[in-house]
Amino acid sequence: MSELLVDFITSLDGYASGEGWPGFWGLEGPEYLAWLGEQPEATYLMGANTYRLMSGFASGEVPSGQDEFRPEEEASVDELTQASKVVFSSSLGEPLKWANSTLVRDDAVEAVRAMKSSGSGLLSTIGSLSLCRSLLRAGLVDRFRVVMFPVITG
């Protein structure tokens, strides 16, 4: 049976992102990115908005507030590109352009329930707060990991 990990990345005041702020609020140093690289291989779960953002990075769109990717950011995006990804959306069309991405139009809760019961690897969310809330309400989350960045966003 697969384990489901919800990763929640937040600012001190509880924001998961901030208008005009770069990714990770510009504070993702090499230690944090190295720690991310040490995490076990996972199938990543996300919604359409997160997919649009992250696949944009993978195709070379630089986050707002930056002129270019730093080498460690490029490596992190490359690792994510190589990973298996499941995207829950009724608005995206096939085929998805980002490598190793599978589109699921069915109910996310039921699809994840089936993935957990039939799989053996780690499932992990990226962003996608609405998806995370749905999975939490359904009792499907095995672990909840919070990473807090020392900034005030709001």
C-alpha cells in the first residue's frame, strides 16, 4: 500500500505563496534544495494550477522576481521533470506537455484512494492546496510535513 505525504510550504503568517515573491520566497538555499534532493522517490500529485506553474518552469519560464534559474534550481526542476506526476484536472487537455505527467479527470479522492491501495511507493503532493484539503478531509493523508520560511507575506 502506498503512503501519501502532503508537503505544505508556508510563510510565517500562513501563506503558501505571495504575489510578486519568487518561489520559496527567494530563500531556498543550497541546503534546502539538497535536502529536497535527498527525499525518497515519489509520484507527485498536483492540480491544474500547480501543473501550469511547474511545467512552465520546466519549459524555461523563470519565476517572477528572477532573471534566470540558479544551477541548483535547474537541477531541482530537472529532477521533478524525471519524476512521475499525476495531474488532477477537468480543464487541462491531453496530451500534457511536461514529461512523465498523467492527466486524471476522475474524482481526485477516489483516484488517490485507488492509487494508495494498489501501489507500493510514496505519493506526495506539490502545492495544490484544494487537492490537499480534499485528501485530508477524506482521511487519505498518512503524513503531513510543514516547511516554514521566515518571511511575512501578507
